[in-house]
Amino acid sequence: MDLRNTDLPITLKTLRQEAGFTQEELAPRLGISRETLSAIETGKESTIKNLPDEVVSKWWSICRSRAREETRNCFFEQVTGYFDKVMGCFKFFNMKR
């Protein structure tokens, strides 16, 4: 998932923080290293360019229930906007707000 030029890295960080996870706690749940999680949150181009959809899906699933509604809506709009723009349709994971 190439999410360069989006605010999704900031939103993912906000989701994690609002859910009460540290990078060290969330990374193993996502199946990635803390360093990779940090690179995602800081928007490191090479990491964001190759970010698997599954990581974003897990991040959402793990953190959404404790995140603020505003943050959840922001995430949802960014991801659906990305897929609408790139693929011309919304066919991401079964995402519940």
C-alpha cells in the first residue's frame, strides 16, 4: 500500500496512542518490529511505499475500539479515499467504523 503523500502515518500514530499502546506493545501484535512501526509513523518513504494492507488492517482492528470517533472517521476517510483514487473502487478489508 503506497500511502506516500497522505496523512495516514499521523493517523496511525494517533490511533495507537489513543488506544493506549506503546510502539513496543503494538508492533508484535502487528507482526512487525518496533523499528518498522516507528518508520511507518514517521512516514519513512521506503516503508510506507511497501506497507502491506494486512498491517493497516490489523492496526485498525486492534486500535479502533479505544480511539476517538474523530480519529476513526479520519482513518476511514483516508483509507477509502486512497482506494477510490488508486483502484477506482472501495475494496479494502471488511472495515467497521
